[in-house]
Amino acid sequence: MGYAGGGLMQGMEDKMKAALFQRGGTFEIAEVPVPVPGPGEAVVRVRYCGICGSDLHLVEKGLLPPKAIIGHELTGEVAALGDGVQGWREGEEVAVMPLAPCGTCEFCRAGNTQHCQNGLNSSYGLGMNPGGFAQFMRVKPSMLYRIPAGLDLKTAALTEPWAVGRHGVAMLGTGGPVLIMGAGPIGLMCIYALRERGVNNIFVSEPDPARAERAKRAGARVIDPAREKPLTVVIKEAGGPPQTVLDCAGTETSMMEAINMVRPAGTVLMLGINMGKVSILPIICFGKEISIKFSFGYTAAEFSAALSALAANALDPAVLISAVIPLADLNLAFQSLHAPGQAKVLIDCL
């Protein structure tokens, strides 16, 4: 197998390490051919790739084809360029957006690239095209975003989930108080995104002490729901129920809990993913005249803006990143996310 270009791929063997999904919800770390860029394509040498909550769902539900390579929160370096690729050079550090919107459909023309069906049906690292839990990944140049000077590859690997949090918060107004249910990575991202928009009256419901401490460091008033009722605390300290409740937990009961806690004419924003069915009482929604919104992904413009915000120190990466684990230990990394205390786990793919 030959290579288009040289640079970072020069002198490499024809094989690379990659994590291949196995039935039963585990990964085999195996040697597979290094991808070669075709015309109009590039290959990225992956440095860091974060584990997303959607990765957990895909693995646990067995929603992946055998030998799939997943992972969609990644940074790396341009390793090789296919024929016809302009504007890039080997060795440039990049963050990778895992979608390649077509640019011509009605959603793309309106700027809502996250709804481009062509892009979604050929997404990267979600079971279709191979993703970032590997040493190299083939991409389209439109997916590449230059990492600003001074921003390290590890922090830049937060771009994708940071864009998710910022997209959701952008759907809201700027009023408070706000209650966030769950201080996992997206919940923590939402704290920073709310503060970025000038909202400071932020409460977080989180029973895990380690995650609660991270939320406190991010700037939120943290409530342990095992000891106090979040709604009672918000009413006491803010003078009334929350204007907005962000469900970042995604459990079978959390949506109804959010509906019960939000004030009349308030908003419930769903960010936590639940793959099953949930039950709500519509009469409560009618009586309160609340809005329930669902946030999905981000636009290409928001991905770029999130990367720029990281370079401007919009959040503290030490609050978000709880572990960096080598690719060889990917199975252990997935298992660790079921233990208390973890936030964003990055996989070191070198």
C-alpha cells in the first residue's frame, strides 16, 4: 500500500493501531491498514480523541457494525493530502468536525448544517466512516479546523462537546436562575456556556462528590439531591423556581423532574441522551405553558467559534478532563466511565 504525500506518514509501516468494535460491547486493539487519502481527501494523524456519552450508548446498545472504528471528538495533525486538496499542508495541527455537510441542501443554505442529511448519513466515528480511536483517520478537508496558536491539542480535543454545550445554551434566553441536572461533561460545558452569555445565577444538581466539585470550580452553586431538594434550594436562594432547567442527565425520570421544577412560562432544555422511552404528564406542561426544547449537535460555524473560544480561555480544561488513557486501554477507559468521579476521558492515540 502506498501513500499520497510524505511528511508524518513517511517511514511508517503499512499498519496502524485501531480499536475495532466487537459484539458484546468491547474493542479489539488490532493492526489495520493505514488509510490512504483519495482525491479531495486528507489523512489526520490522531493525537487525542474524547469518549462521548453517545459512544457509550452505541457500545452498550450494540448499535455498531462489527469492527467499526468510532470516536468523534478529536485533534491531530495533517499527515497526508490527496490529489486536488488546496489550502492545507502536512504537519498542521487540526481539530476535526465529524460531519461533512454537503453545503447545498436547504439546511446547509440556512446555516443549520447539523441537520444536513447527507452529512449525517456519512458521519465519521459514529459507525459509518471510521473515526478517531485509531492512529490515523481519513477525512474530508471541510472537516478540518486549524488550531489557533497557543492552544494545545489536548485542550482543543474539547472543541466538539464544547460546541454541543454552547449550541444548547444559545437556544435559551439570558435570564436566570438556571438549574442544570447533572454535572457530566455536557453539564459542565453548559455552566461555562451560560457564564459566557452573562448568566451567573446557575445551580447544578449532582450527587457525585467529585463531579459536584468540578461544577463548583466551574462557577455553579451545587446541590446534592440526596440531601436537599433542588427546587427548594433554588426557590430559597433565588427567590423563585428556575426560569430554565437543563436536563443533562438523560434518565427515564429526569425529563419529568425538569418539567416539575421549571417555573410557569419557563423552558426545559433536553441535552442528555436517552435511548429509551420516557413518560411525562402533559397536563403539567399545559398548566405551566412551558417550552420543551431539544438540542442536537451544533453548526459548522458554532464548531469554529467553540475552537476560538477555547483559545481565548473560555473554560478551564482541568475542570473538564478527568483522565488521559492510552488507546491500548480503551476497554478500561469505557469501563471507568461507569465509576464515580469521571468527567471527560481522552484517549491518547499516539
